[in-house]
Amino acid sequence: MRDGDGGPARKDFESLCYSISHDLKAPLRAIDGYSEILLREHAAALGEEGVRAARAIRRNAGKMAALLDALLSWSRAARQELKPRPVDMGRLAREVGAELRGELAGRRVRLEVRELPPARADALLMRQVWVHLLSNALKFTGPRGEAAVVEVAGRSEAGELVYSVRDNGVGFDMAYADRLFNVLQRLHSDREFAGAGAGLAVVRRIVERHGGRVWAEGRVGAGSTFFFALPKRP
């Protein structure tokens, strides 16, 4: 089922994702906890092969936890009540950018936020949009030591406000562009870049709940640009 599908089936799918991601977290924590106890207190009895297996259990439990958190975030984006109000999008993007830069010690990053038109939207959900878009741009830039360059821009058009996040990263093949905003879809392996593949799906869900749209443009090895548009009269 694609993230963009509508109607009762999508609502049932959202409820199922919420229940699964919420209810499976406790047993998954137990699996991780018991495997940690095995490594800490019974490593000698396990032997080399047993220790390797226990570590693999912990590693995969961590991946599963990340997937469940991603599903939970995606489903919450559909369930949270909208509280629209005027939002200074430029200020919000700069605040999020400053927070993310604090987590990038040792990396060369140039983040430029141009003048952005204000919007009427849910401020908390819009913060999530900027967090996911800017995190995505920073994640896929500078993998070989180059300086990461991320540019945020916006413009007012007839009937809608268009915002964009451009980066100089690894880019993507436009043949697969329709997969980018679907839940748990990835164009790069988790060995190359960490993450569960739900951030852009959350962006899509939030923007569409505001009556807007999302799309992306890119080229392999030449960076990418992610766009979202919000109606001027939501």
C-alpha cells in the first residue's frame, strides 16, 4: 500500500501501524535486555560463536526498534490534531538548522536559509517537516569528506507557498523518485546511511494534511532538491 493512497483502507493501515509499533516495543526491549545480560554475565559460557550470535541479536533488535519508532512517528503525524496559526518559516528553519548543526561536530557544513514566506500551519508539525528535510540533506552530504552545502529557499506563487531544501550530496535516480516519500522506502542501504526510511514519509503526511504537496528532483552524484508547497488559504 502506498503512502499516498486514501480512504478507509489508509485509516485502517495507519491504526494497524500505530498498534504494531506501540505494542511491539516492550517485547523488543526484553529481547535486547536479555541478550545484553547474556553478553555481560555469561560470555564465557557462550563461547566465541555464542557471543557473536548474541551481539547479532542486539544489533538487529536495535534496527527493529528504529523501524518501530519510524512507524510510530509516521502514524502520529496522521493522528495529531492540527492547530493552524501564523508561522515564521524562516525563523523556524534557522532554529532547526542551528539545533542540527550542534550534532555535527567535526563536519564542515554551510547551511544557508534565505528569506522564506510565512505560512499558516501547525507550528509543531512544521518543525517536524524542517527537522526531517534538513536532517535528510545533512545525512546525504559530505560522505567523502567534502563540505556539506545545504540551501533553504522559498517563494510565493499563485495560490501556494513553495519551499525547497537543496543539497550537494549523493543525489538519487529520478526513475525512483516516486518511492522517496513512501513509508519505510529507501534508495540507499542502511550500511551506507543510517535511518529507517520514514522521515520523508512523515514530511509527506504532514504537508498533505495541510492541503499541500511534496516532490523532489535530483541526479546521482550531483545532489538533490526537496520541495513542499502549502496553500495560501489552508
